[in-house]
Amino acid sequence: MKWLDYNESTQQYILEHWEKVRGMIPDKIIEFEGRINHKQDALAQEEDFEKSCQLNHEISELASRINDLWIWYRTTPEIKKKD
């Protein structure tokens, strides 16, 4: 279903729910940053190449999630009426 197919009250309800979810994004980013820091500390001590590669991969995945969350956080939908 397209955004304009929803009536204004449904759009408003969705936007209110989105704002609640959106408000949790910075906390999730902080959590992921903490996990990255922990993995970077482990990486600094790791001598096994395979384990180092795995840690680098995990760090990259978390960084990608953070990037995606920032994109979602900056998304600001609005109520629109059908013409």
C-alpha cells in the first residue's frame, strides 16, 4: 500500500509510532558503538589472522548497521493528502 492510500488519521497514527521508534535509534547506535569498541579492543590483542579477519568483519557489520540507523533517523515523513 502506498502512503497516500492511507487516510490522514492513519498517517498520523503511523507517524506517532514512527517517532517513538525513531527516538530509540540513538540508544541503539550507542549500544552498537560499545560493541564495536569492545571488538576493536579484542582485535588489538588478537594474534590469530583468521580471528582478526572475523573481528574486522563483525566491526564492519556493526558500522553498517549504525549507518543504516542514521539514515532512518534522518527520515522525516509527513502527512500528505490525496489530490
